[in-house]
Amino acid sequence: MKNFKHLILLFLSFTFVFADNFINVQDYVHDNANILSSETKEILKTKLQSLDATDSTQLVVVTIDSLEGQPIETVSFNIAQKNGIGSKTHNNGVLYLVCVKDREIRIEVGKGLESRLTDMRAGEIIDKIIVPHYANNNFDEGTLAGVDSIITTIHGEYGASQSTSGSDLNLVYILSVSGLMLLWIYDSTIHNEQLALPDDRRKKKNKFLGFAPWVRASYAILLGFILGHASLGLIPSVIPMTALYTYSFAIGVTLLCVILARSVIEKLYISNYA
């Protein structure tokens, strides 16, 4: 009988934790702890709806009375995962969780936004912006200030401009083809200069360069594509700067430097045999 009672208590405790952790999120604001005014809730909903519409990024505010002994990391993760906050494609959801009795705050960030809303940045928002208001029981001001800071940090990471079809992709193709054409013209110029050399010197030069025609053509196509994408990284208003475009730009600049160095070497080499 005693063991049976323990099983009942264990079952009830798991049930309670399950219900607490897996809050059913149906709106942008869930003030279960009743710490926000009606006016603040409406302001928050308007801000968060606008963020979702313009950036396709979901930010949800949830307040609860207590964690019931659970780590806030576990509770926030379960709420975010079970409710699917953010899009499945980008994993760009953010959960702003407040636990009143435990005096804990957590900003749960989807992997798609971790490059913008880092752990350090989230900590700064909590410690420097939210906590000073909450310490004076100004939950309305603190929550609004915290949400505004989060929105400012993540704004522009995703949005309608990242559609997989339309003018943005056309721009990618145009820049890619332009890069290819410029490199092809450059390669043709070098080839014509080679033809002007005697046969023995031309063979030496080809051996020096070490590039077969098909290799050079493939290289030009690849570099043109990379430079086309990298150019978009210089235009945040068209497509927001992400790690992909940052890396592409770095690679593009590096390869461009290699081309310029190769050009100088070839000019010097040709002049020595002219």
C-alpha cells in the first residue's frame, strides 16, 4: 500500500511538471503569472505580430509563477520545442520566459538566430535592460524594453527578401554570369599573349602555369558563382548578411587576390620571353 502511494505521488509529480513545461502556446503573449497590464499585452502582441509578418521570426513571451523545482533551461526548451516556436525551415523562434517566484528569466533562442542573438547578447539584455526594471516591480516596462532589445538584435536576419525565387535569385545569376564573363575575357587575353610567343617558350609558359583549359574553365565558373553570391553579402538591404555570405565574400576576395597575383606573374614572365 505504501509503495502504491509513492507511485501515485510520483505520477502526480510527473503530470504536474509535464503540464507546467508544455504550456500550449496559442498567442504571442501568455501571461500566466498575471504580471502584465492589458495595455502592455496589446502593445506586445502588436510588436510581435509585426515581427512575424516582416521577418518571419516568432518571438513569444511567457510568464509563469514557478518552475516547480525544474531548471529554467529545461522548462524553456520544452515549451519552445513542443509548441514549435519559429519556422521549421529556419528554426528562428525566440522564447522570452519569466518565472516570478523563482526570480529567473530565460531567453531561449532557435539555432537559426544564434549568430545574431548570442548567449552573451541575451545575457546583456537580461542583466542590463530587463532586471533593473523587474527589481523595482516594473514588469510592464521591463518586458517592453526586453522585447524591443530582442527585436532590434534579430531584425533583418530573415524575411520576405530571402524568398527562394524572384529578383534576388536573378541578381545572383546576373552577378555570377558577369563574374564568369570577366574571367573568361581575362583568360582569353592571356591565351592570345601565349600564341604570340615562339613554340618552345609557349610550352615553358604552359608548364609554368600548370592549368589545363578545362581546369581553367571550371575554375572561372566556380569563382564567378562565388563572387556573385559574395557580392550580395555587400548589400544587406537586398539579402541580410549571414555567415554563408560572409564566408563567400572572404573566399571571393582571397581568390580575386590570387588572380591579380597570377596576372602580375604572367605579365613579368611574358615580358622576359618577349
